[in-house]
Amino acid sequence: MITIVGSLNYDLVTYTDKVPDAGETFQANTFENHLGGKGLNESLACARLSKLETVRMVGNVGADTFGKELRQALVDAGVDTKHVAVLDGFSSGVAVILVESSGENRILITAGANGELKPTEANYQDYFKDSKDGDFVVLQNEYPDTTKTIDWVKQHRPKINIAYNPSPFKELLPETLAKIDLLIVNEGEALDVGAQVFSGADLDDFKTTIASDEIDGFGRLARKLQGMIDQTNVASVIITMGSKGSISASKTEEPAFTASKKVEKVIDTTGAGDTFFGGVVVKLSEGAKLQDAVEFATRASALAIQKKGAAEGIPGYQEVEALF
């Protein structure tokens, strides 16, 4: 069982040569709408990339047309939506995105129903009543109570693997880091975590090494972070490095670099990180070694960036297997 707790957003994207000034009207070029939110993306990734696992999502949508579409996308992918609540009086989460021809973008996010995702003790008991040892819960920071969820799971279901991507980044204290079983961060987030859990001298040493050799520097950082998370379950850390690839480390595997897969044309990188996250979790839940899970997830994200839309671009298991 893989349980994702998080956000569902509807993305409204306008492409324009310029953003109008106050009081100005300007003719834009094109408009697109896409499904998104890290929780939704991760749920779809886990469902589409899995052969056997049951995937369920915990989240909120508003009682509006956006909410219906977001929820239906999960249903279509085979995700259990029993715990995706429809809230009267709240809009679904929305991201209004303006993209200039220069590539600059401006994003306004309205949390809507996502901001009301604050599970109670009774909720948690219901969510995880049928969970088994070795299951996964997937978390990020697009709902208010991430830390509370981490604390509850670690206290009441310690054999469940807590897979965490601290994005958007917020405070991550050492005592919270020590409860994580799988930490996935990008380069910037890795240094943000380091700034909160290491001394200034240690962090400066990592930055100096990274400046001269990124793979070595982030490999050392991954190893250091790996020693600070929970060592009971999968105990793994992955640092993604954009188009370069990723570094992974576990309690049984030394830091290893996996290069990204080159594609002929990059269409849209939105959601590539969520696809990667889902691919790693799915393979680890199936009992794969960390390096094999990262290789699978790398190929999945390479397929995702060749299509438009975060949710729409997530490939299926058979598509990824065809690349092996």
C-alpha cells in the first residue's frame, strides 16, 4: 500500500509576450489548463508506474468543477479516493501562471481546500488502519500539517516508510529529519536542509567541495544526511541534480551517481520531480535495490519531460519498461 497525503491543484496557464502593467489590457498568445499539485502528481505517478501496489490519496478538493476533474483523474488512474474529501464552501486549489516569451513566469497559488487538510487523530487511525509493515506514505509541504503527519506515523506505525520531499521548503529540524525513511531533495533543498542541521563550518566544507566537484560534493552531503535519518526501514537519501542526474545513498549502498537520460526534445519539465519520486517509491515498495529504483525513476522522468502538463506527462509502467 502506498498512501499519498497532499495537494491537488488546477493549473491555469497563460502564455504571453509581456505581463500587463496595472490598468493595462494586453493580448496574450495561448492559454492552457492542466491538472497538478504535488500530491496529485505523486499519486498518479505511483499508480501508473506500479504493477501491483494499491495506491490511495488523502487530500481535499472544493465542491466545484475543478474538484470533480481532479478527483476523476485519480479514479481513472485506479487511485483509491475514499479519503479525498469534497469541501463545501471552499474552492479547489488553483495556480494561476503567467509565462512570458522570455521564459520568466509569475505564479499565484490559492490553497483553497488544500489549506484545510488538517487530519485529526481519528482521521489518521482511519487512513492507516489497514497498513502493513513495509508500506509507504508519501509526503510534501503543500498542505499545513506535514510535520504532524510525520510524528503520528512514526509513533503509531513505525514500520511504515515515510518518504518525504520537503518542497516548498520550510523549517526541517533535526528531530524531524531523524523520523524520515526516504528523503528526496533537489540541490537547493539539500543545502537548505544542511543549513538547518549542520554547523556552519560543515556546511561551508560541503559548499566548497560542491563548487569544485558537484558529484563528489553532493555525494558527501547525501552520505551525511543518510546518517541523520531513521536507520530502521529503507534509510535512503536521494539528491536530484536536474538535467545532470542524481546522487543516491542508503545504509547498504554507498553514494552513487546516476546520469539523466538524454532526450531529443524537452517539452515541459513540470512534474518531472514528482514522477521521479513516484518511480522510486514504487520500486522500493516492490523490494528493489535503491540504485535499481533510481534507474527506473530516471527513465520515467525522461519520458515525462517530453509531454506537456505535470499530470498528463506521467508515463505508465509499460512505457518505462520498454526503455530498458
